Amino acid sequence: MTIGPLHVLLVDDNPDDRALVRRVLGHEYPDFHVREITGAPGLDQALAEGGFDLVITDYQIRWTDGLAVLRAVKKRWPHCPVIMFTATGSEEVAVAAMKADLDDYIIKSPDHIDRLVVAINVALNKALQQRALLEAELRYRGLFDGVPVGLYQTTPEGQILDANQALLQMLGYQDLDALRVHNVLNLCVHPEGLQRLQDKMLRQGGKTNGFVAQLRRHDGDIIWVEVSSRVVNDVTGRVLYHEGAIQDITERRHAEARIHHLAHHDDLTGLPNRVMFKQRLEHAIVEAERRGRVLAVLLLDIDRFKTINDTLGHGVGDGLIQLVAERLRICMREVDTVSRLAGDEFAVIVPDLAHAEDAARVAQKILDSFAYSFRVGEYELFMSASIGIALFPLDGATPETLLKNVDTAMYHAKEQGRSAYQFYAAAMNAKAFERLALENALRHALERNEFLLHYQPQVDLESGNVIGMEALIRWRHPELGMISPLQFIPIAEDTGMISPIGEWVLRTACLQNKEWQDQGLPPVRMAVNLSARQLRQSNFIYTVAQILQETGLEPRYLELELTETMLMQNAETAITTLNAMDAMGIDISIDDFGTGYSSLGYLKRLPINTLKIDRSFVSDIPADHDDAAIAMAIISMAHNLGIRVVAEGVETAEQRAFLVEHHCDAMQGYYFSRPLPADEAARLLVSSLAG
Ligand code: C2E
Ligand code: MG
Ligand code: MG
């Protein structure tokens, strides 16, 4: 029943009994070897050496007893079977021995020889099975811990059950216990990814291969790993655990990233190269299309770069390219892509433009940055560049057409002479020029005193008295004459110039109103239009307070006009600012009402005094029934909320009659008066006093 010769340790003082055991063994096992132990040193040595398959011991032994032998054997060789073969034992001895893991207990008597044979067979069989199991386990453990791949077992919930040496090392843990406190999810940098993996695994019949994830090591470092895992079921199909292999691919990822960077960037400047530029452009086009925005591609070519290269050498040329790259990087925003396409050619993607003309501003900014010289080694170089501009969607819908057209535009810029930009679409050049010229002129308009205010009276519909004035800004351009606020306010908003301009309007209007009051004219409310940007300014409310104090105008004679859209876009700050204004005693009115999408519930929560029905609803009443209905609805709704209603753009007697009939509070419009210069507005106030 055993492999090779059977080795037996025999502990017995009696030579006859020893001979008996030998006989029994010889009968059953053709090849056996008995080591007879007759003293304590012999036992110690045998135990130290090992290599026996079975121990047969007497109970009563001169130099010890069978229980002590049993314990000594089991302590050193727990899997070795021990049989007690004795004539002198008792029941107590037998029980104590069985508790100490004795395999069998046989009374020495001729009748029991058969039983000894059976006991030996059973004990050896059991030991053999155990040994096979143990050895398999050892072999498995050796393999488990020896492979250079991380291996693990977890519960289906992710609790770690087992991990091999390679995995412990990979994750930086000393021993399994330190790792076992974790759920796999704790180790994952993106646990949701693991969740997806598990779902996928279950869908695929319990297996996945090559799932890439990031794990957090014990020391906090992040590593990239590739995981293959499977679900292990028992024979009844119940899930026992999950197991898998993990490979550290951090090095590989880094190498890949380096290769990717090399393939997508320009060596000299570190900027994205043509390959990457095209990818970014494709992506930007998709985004612009989705959001309905304009996108510009700028192509810059350094003027006379060839001369530098030819006369000063390539080293200087390269240095110059690097400096230009640096300057472009500084000029552009984070979201713009600056790349070097070839030689001295740079391309820029400017996504998300509000107006196509803004691309010209960007180009101008780049050209302006060339105003400073470039210092390369001992040379100070004065350079300029030519820029072509192509727009999506106007000039092309694909990267290829945009690149082709921007190239054409750049050549047109070159033809213009140095330091110029050109749009691909010729019409854009004029438009951009006009806008930029306007923008430049606007920059000086304040200091050159080119702004003035006109005032349009608001009339009480019941009494016919002038109860208010709206200040409307005018720009008297030295060459172009009067320019409508509709034309320049948006530019002022875009460039931030609206803040000083708006402040000027506010101060001038307050000053004017105070002056009229000081002259003894009937006091009226002065309405001033605000822009979204002013409302967003955190210190706006202080500016207002300061101006009121400076001019001495009482807050109740000031009304600030905001549009619905402005309120909706800045809901959070708007509420705070509006409440502060209300607390100061300033009136607030909603301009152009009906054109936005304010919710009534929202308006109700705001301290609003006046709604101004937009001109578009007034112009066709009473003939247009829809408009008439809307106007009536606005009036009654506002009155229900305790809000005053002013109709804008009243031009005819019919419109006025309709508004009177439906209890609108006041009107403003050409029917009564156009916006007037200050002196004429004052005269109107005088006559209203007389009337
Ligand atoms: P708004 O605040 O709705 O001003 C009313 C506009 O309607 C004024 O145009 C006024 O001249 C015009 N209007 C008044 N009555 C009639 C009428 O019976 N018929 C017609 N067809 N039009 C009439 P304006 O002065 O050109 O101003 C246009 C817009 O520019 C203003 O609309 C306002 O939104 C803005 N604005 C004017 N001044 C300022 C200012 O100082 N600051 C800011 N942020 N915006 C201003
Ligand atoms: Mg207004
Ligand atoms: Mg209006």
C-alpha cells in the first residue's frame, strides 16, 4: 500500500513483541524496514531524522511510556500515524491516547494479531491520502507563490481571500494579512471601472481577459495593471470565489506614452505636430458643430525666415522657432491648440468663438506680440509674421478643407506685405476690419468725451404726467457720426469696456437727475440700463452706492433696468445684488419683458418694481390679437404680483388707448416723445410742470 519500502519505527522493550510485529509486517508487506527504538536518545535521533511511515509503540516502556512517545511523534510529525500495541493499557490510557491523535489502540494478545494488520493498513492508507493532499497543496502553493504574475482570490463581493507573493510585492504589502483587510474596490483608482469589469465578466460566462485598470499601492503610488479573471463555481454551480491574474504594465504604459508623445509632438518646440493637430481639429469641429459655435484655424508663417536661416545658420533659425513657439503659447488660452506644422509654419485652433470677427482679434494679438524683438544668442532679431484665418463652418467643414483654405488665406496675408492677417472669405476681412476699428475707437471714446445721454420720458397713462426718464447712451463717433448702442454695446460687453462705460452712464444720469431737481423741476425717476457684466461684478453695488452719495441723488429716484436673460444667466449673484439694491431703496425693472423665458415663480421671489412690456408686443396692438392678449396677460399678471407695468415703443394713439383701457400704468415711446438731449428733456419737464 505504500510507495517503496515501508519504514516503521518500533518502540518496545520486549524482543518477543518486536519479533511478533516484524512477523506481522513481513506477512503483509514484502518490502519493509523496521527501526527498533530501545532508549530515549534513539527516539530523539529517529524523530530528528524522520523518514518513517508509521510508529508502533508499546504503552509500558522502561525508559518512558507510550503516551509520551505518541506526543513526541505527533509534535514533530503530525501526519505520521501512530498505533499503540500494548498488553498493559487501561481505558483511561486509551482515551488519553485517542485525544492525542492516536490512530489505533490494539491489545497485545494472539487473538488481536489480525486487528493489528487491519489497523496498520487503515492508518497507512489514511496517512497516504493526507500526504498526497498535503503534497498537492505544497506543490500548488509553490507554484502560486513562485510565478512572477500576481494571483488572487476574492469573494464575489471583492473581499480579498488570498494573494501570492508576486501580487504582495506588486502592491507593496509585507504580508497577506495586511492586504486582506482590503476590498479590491479600495485598491482601484477608478472603482466604477472594476464594477463594469465584473458585470462584463458575468455576462461573458464568468471570464474576462486583458482588462486594464489602475491600482493604488500601499505606498500610494499608482500602477497600471492588466487583469484576467474568472468566477469559480463549486460542483453544484454555486459561486465559490473569483480568481485571477494581475500583471504590472506600468512600464509598458509609460513607454507607450513616450512613444505616443514622440509621434505626436514636434522635437524642437514640444508643440503638437501635424498628426496631433489634425486629431484636435477633428475633435474641435465635432464640438463646435454640436454647440453651434464658430471655430477658427489660424496659420502663421514667419516673414523672411529663410533669410535668417540662410545668413545666420540653422542654429539661430531653430532658436528663433523656439522663441516664436513660446510667444504663441503665451498669447493663446489653455483651450486653444498651438502646433508646429512644418519649418516656420505654426497653426492654431481657436474653438468656441462668439463672433467670427473675434478671430481677427486673436490674430492681431499674435502680430502685436512680434513687436518685441527675439533674442537668439548674440542676435537681436526683429521679426514679423503673416496669418491666414479660416472659419468653421463658413470656410469648410473638414480638417482638410480648412487647412487648404487657411493656407490660401495665409498667402493672401503675405501678399499684403509683412505683419498682416487675412480671412479666407474676403467679406470677413471687411467685417472684421469694421469691428476692430470700432473696437479701437471705442477704447478711446470715454476719454475723448464722445458719449452722451439722451433721455426718453415715461408718461403716466392715467394722469398724462411725466413720471420718469430712461437714460439711453449715444456715441458720437468723430467720423462715423452717431452710432447706435445696439451696435457698440455688444462690443463693449465682449471687451469688458462696458464696466467703465456703464459707470459713466450711471454717474451722468444721476447727476443730471439731481441737477433737474435742484433747478426745481418736478422730481422723476431716472431709469438706467445695466449690462450682464455689470451685474456680475462683485463690487457693483458699492459703485452704485458711491455714485448716489457723490451726486446726492436719493435712491428712490433711481431705477435700474435689467433684462430677463441677464437675470436667468446669473441667477445666483443676481438675487443677492437685487436684494441689496432693494434694501438701498432703488427701484428695479425688467426690460424687454416677454422676449426671454422668465418663470413667473422666479420673478415672484425677486424684489421687482416694474415690468416693461417689450416693444415687439406693443407695435401691433390692438390689431394683432395674439400680441394684444399677451400684453393684457402681462398687465394683469404683474398687477397681481403688485408690479407696475410700462409699455415700451408706443407709437400711436390706438396703442395708447388700448393700454389705457387695460390699465397699463405708464408708457414710453415715440408717440409721446423720442429720446431727447438733456436740455430738450428738461424743457419737456418744465412744460409738464406747467400742464
Ligand atoms: P431699451 O433699454 O429697450 O431701450 C429702448 C429702445 O427703444 C431705445 O433704443 C429707444 O430709442 C427705442 N425706442 C423708444 N421708443 C420707441 C418707439 O416708439 N419706437 C421705436 N421703434 N423705438 C423706440 P436705443 O436708444 O437705440 O437703445 C437700444 C438698446 O441699447 C436699449 O434698449 C438698451 O438695451 C441698450 N442701451 C441703451 N443705453 C444703454 C446703456 O447706457 N447701457 C446699457 N447697458 N445698455 C444701453
Ligand atoms: Mg431699457
Ligand atoms: Mg426695452
